[in-house]
Amino acid sequence: MGATLSYERTVEYLYERLPVFSRIGKDAIRHDLTNIRKLCAALDSPHQKFKSVHIAGTNGKGSTSHALSATLQHAGYKTGLYTSPHLIDFRERIRIDGKPISKEWVVDFVEKNNALIEEVQPSFFEITVAMAFVAFAEEKVDIAVIETGLGGRLDSTNIITPLLSIITNISYDHKDILGDTLQLIAAEKAGIIKPGVPVLVGEQSDETERVFFEHAFHNHTTIYYADALWDMVRVRQDAKYQYFKAVNKAKREIYDIRTDLLGNYQQHNIKTVLTAIELLSSQGFPISLPYTLPVLSRVKQLTGLQGRWEILQEQPVIICDVAHNPAGLKEVMQQWQYVPATTKHIITGFVKDKDVVEALSYFPKDAVYYFCQANMPRALPSNELKAIAEKQGLTGNVYASVTDALTDAKAKMQDDDALLITGSFFIAAEAMELLQVAV
């Protein structure tokens, strides 16, 4: 590869040369940590050169990661943030103080390490994790918030030893990879628990509590539950913010919270962030609660978070949410029922390995549907999606692409209608790009 290789060509090389889970599914996954260890050993062990917080979970880990990162960077700590997948630009995955790494840095990294990439033959995810670790080490971040990609135990991010491990929640997703019971899925997520490193669980569950307790016990560490420490009630929501009353159960104190993270489900993530800040305060990152709360109204501004109950247009209303499994979509549809509209329209599509039948069971029957598919091999064909949906009593038309679905929906909508785009990260990403949402 020549020295003048463009950023676009570099990313294209990574996609074409390396197995990518988003495109081909579980065949892209390495079922051990061998490759990431080889990469990091050759790159001078960058993962050992910065402090970190490690976040796993079925849903909410992206929002939690961004909110925690925003709080840390606002407090003056140079903060790295690694998340996946990206929506529009590859560089969304690796941010420092909310700003994506530069295109030049990406090109330079791949050029410098091309021989290593060809030798190790990592997956796309493995090389992006290594890239993030190198960026954070080079930039000498004070702390990095690291989100797992899938699972935890064998996730490439799991070579770090963090100050705090966070597991947001457990529900069914990727059952063919992580297991077909909540206990098996929890055991995979609990694989991020390290000896002596405190672990924070966002949402308690009778089915998974014992799994987490046993992992914490065997690792000689303490486990905390955010929803045992905080209560939250949503007061109201407008186009830009939602407002909560938060109750610290231990102190019996009530706080007013305004956040730009929309969607009622965000209350779980906020509880987790508030608890995480308290736990990090005793480990060299002291941040007071009164200092934390105002930051929650600026998470998107500070970190560039997108796609979580994001209102893309106000008349007619267009909302996008990256929920892609039954538990996440259940929450989204509960929120959707409170959106006022004369006619409700839903653009949706899925990937092949999701539990589409259960996911669609939460979709309302009185909406106008646009069944489509993302531009990727792993996408569930839209005609198959329509057949499944019709058995659930959902009616609509089939579209070969997100572009066609969005074009038709916009043509049919009146000013007092509302459109929801959901079902897949990739459906959301294509729609947001078409609607020219800035990164």
C-alpha cells in the first residue's frame, strides 16, 4: 500500500481484507483472545498504558459509555472512548475527549502496521480494538471507557484490567453465540470481571444475580447494583431533553436531572452512570454528584452519541433508534406509543441472526410499515421480513433498500404524522446518512 493511500481506501481495505461481523455474522468472530494478544504484544502492549472502565451488557452499553465518558472529560480528565459499531464514519469508534481520531491517523496506523495485519490476519473488530488501544496510549489519556463488542469473556477488549467493570443488563441476543439462556449469556458477559476489580451491574434480575455473585466471589471482588442504589421517575420529555427525579436511596436525597439522552429506557443507564461515578471517585477520579448532573444534558454534544431515540426531524416527526433485539425494541415501542400522530409510519429491517418473531411481537399493529433491508450480506431479505410480519398482523410494503423505503415514507407522510426508523444499527445508519445527519 502506498503512502498516499486515502482514508476511504484504508477503511475499504480493512473491510475487504478482514472478516467483519456486521457483514458475515459469527464466522467473523475469533473464539479466543490469541489475535488481540499477538497484535498488542507487537504494538508494545498499549492496553497496559492507560487506566480504563470496561462496559458489557445486552442493551444500553453504548449510551452508558458515552454518558460516563462525557462526565469524565467534562471533569478535566483526558478521556478515551471506544464503542462499536459505528453508524456513519469508522472513526466514531475511537474518540478522545469526544473527538474522533483523525483520518490521517487511521491511514498512518494501517500503513505502519500492514505487515503485522497481514501476518496475524485479525478480524476487523480485533484490529479496531488494537487501533483504539494504541491511540489511547499515544495520546496518554487519563482514563478510557471501553465498550465490549459482543459478549465479554472472549471479546477482544477483554485483555484490559480496568478500575471498574460494568454490566448494564442481560437479555436475549446473539443466542447462537452467547447461549440460549439468560444464565449462559450472563456468564459470558461476566467474563469481564477481574480479580479485585469492583463490578457494577445496572439492572438486577433473579435469573442472573447468582451468576454475577459467583463470578465476583471467585474473583475476590465486590459487586454493586445501580438499581438498588437509585430510583428514578421521568417527569416529562420535550424534543431535546427528558426530565427525571432521581432518588439516592442510601442518602434519601432527591435530585433533578435533565438529559439529552431521550427514551424512557435511559433511566437505567443514568442510574448506572451515577453509581459508576461514585465508585470511580474512590479510585483517583473524584467527581462530585452536583458536578455530574449538569453534564447529563450535554452527552450528545460532548461525545457525538447518535441513534438513541434521536429526533431527526420535527415536522413531520422522524425518530431513529438503533434498538435491534427484542428487549431493546420492547422499550422503544413502549416509548413510541406516547408519540402523538395522526398516522404512524415505521421503517424497519433486521439482520438474519436476530429473533425477529419475538422482536416484531412488540410492534404496534396500527402503523404503516415499510419493510426493507440494509445494504449488507447479513441483512434479512425484506420479502422474508414481510412474511414474518404478516403472521404478526403487521401490514406494509416491501422495499429493496432503505433509500426506497425512506423516499416512499416521506412522500406519504403528512405534517401531523410520525415516522420511526428502527430494527437494526445498519438500517438506522443508512437512514441517518440519507437524512444527512452530521457525525
